[in-house]
Amino acid sequence: MEKDLSNYRRSYEKHELLLKDVPENPMELFQKWFYEVDEFFAEQETNAMTLSTIGLDGYPKNRVVLLKKYTYEGFMFFTNYLSEKGKAIAENPNVCLSFFWHGAERQIIIKGKAEKVVPNLSDGYFESRPRGSQLGAIVSKQSEVIKSRDAIESELAKLEEAFEGKVVERPDFWGGYIVKPVEMEFWQGRPNRLHDRIRYQLQKDYNWLINRLSP
């Protein structure tokens, strides 16, 4: 099998990112970009982000997860702590997040450390989820081999019956992580592949060093 993709080209011309225009804190620029993409590019799932971890087998692995909250402290998502990604984070909390918003010709790459959020934050988000998602979180032994789709749907049906009329509480193996950034790079597509790249690096005094990178 062979497919030549050398002629796949696109000229990026929608925006620019100049050093003189960026704020001192990268989270402020993240919020600005997030709002703009969310408002003007409705086809995007704006909070979809790629999470990269180093697995127990030594290989990096990427998967798309959903950002559920962000603050000046970092980026929050929720998952099964016993999943492949949960085990990888427990072994090595250094992770990378990336957002690619093709409509806006923008991407953001974030290096940081992941840590579990406090239980009450996980409880609050779990309570806000649809009931089906709550039960799905309990029934799914995420990343483990299963016999069939029918088998897991049968388990879900049994769980629905068992919890009928009852409050579904968050299981201990499910909850949130917050990724606290140490580096954030903002990439804006530009013509002739001379893209704008602005990098923020967290310093020991908790200020951010800002530099322009060559495309």
C-alpha cells in the first residue's frame, strides 16, 4: 500500500500572533483563544485535547480527552484512575496536552505535571454527569480486555436495575486530574510556513519567560 501526500498543502492566512500583543500569563491567552474558537468555529469540539503519557511499556501514547475546567492553576479532566492512562500518570506524572483548532489554524502545546484533584471536586463533577454516564463509569473496567460489546451492555443493564431509584455515588477508582503547566506554546498558522510560535516557560520565581520560536 502506498499513498503520496506530498501535494496536500494549505496556506494559513487567518490570524497572526505577535510578541508585543501577548499577555504575561499564558492562561489569559489560552482563555482568549478558547473563547474565539468556541464562538466563531462552532464545528470544533473546542474542549477536545490530546493527552500524551509515557506508558508502563516505555512508549508514549496519545489519546483525546475532554477538558472540563481550567483555572490559573491548570487544566482539569476526568477518567478512570485504573485505566492505562491512570497507571501511566501514577508512574510518571509528566504529561503533554495539545489542542488543535484547524478552523482557526491554531494549536497549543502544554507540558505539565498531572496530579489527582481533591475528592470533593471529583464528587461534584460526577454528580453533574448524566445518569447513564455515571453508571457507565462504574461498569467500565477501562483499558481491560472484554469478551464482547454484548457482555458490557448486559452488565450495564444489571447495574441500571440495581440502582433504580437510588443515587449513584462516585466510585473511588474514578476522578479528576489537574495538569499544572510548566511550558505552553501557542502556534498560529501563517503564510509560507512561517508560522508564529510563542513559548511560555515557568521560572523558579513563578513568572513566565516568553520567547518567539523559529517556525
